[in-house]
Amino acid sequence: MEQRKHWWNGKWGRIARKDVYLRTNGDQWYVEQRAGGSDGSSHFFEYDSEDTALDMVRSLLAGPDEWRELSVRPSSR
């Protein structure tokens, strides 16, 4: 699975931090919505197209938080 994009709401701490990830594996696209940092809870969504996955990302990023796109580390292949 390859991570394509990562957004963070810019807040620190288990209660306030939120992350959204866009990943792909073959023809499938995955969106992960995580609350509470690396030890937090996640919700996963699976899509057949990048456009549909990005629609979900846009809806998750809507709201009062000031989301920041973070750089994705290059794969070590």
C-alpha cells in the first residue's frame, strides 16, 4: 500500500489531533480518518477511484480546523 497524501489539523495532543490519509493499492483507494494521534482511533473508507476518494477527503477536511498537507516520505523501494 502506498501513502499518497496526509493532512493534519495542526493541533497537538490526544484529544485535539486529527489526521486524514489518502492511500492506494492497485486499483483501490483508501481514506483513513484518525483522531487522537498514532494511538487514536481510525475509520477507514474504500473507493474504486481516486476522484471518489478525494471527494471523501474534501468532506472530512471541511469545517473550522486549519488543515495542513504534510509531505509524504518517499517509499524505500
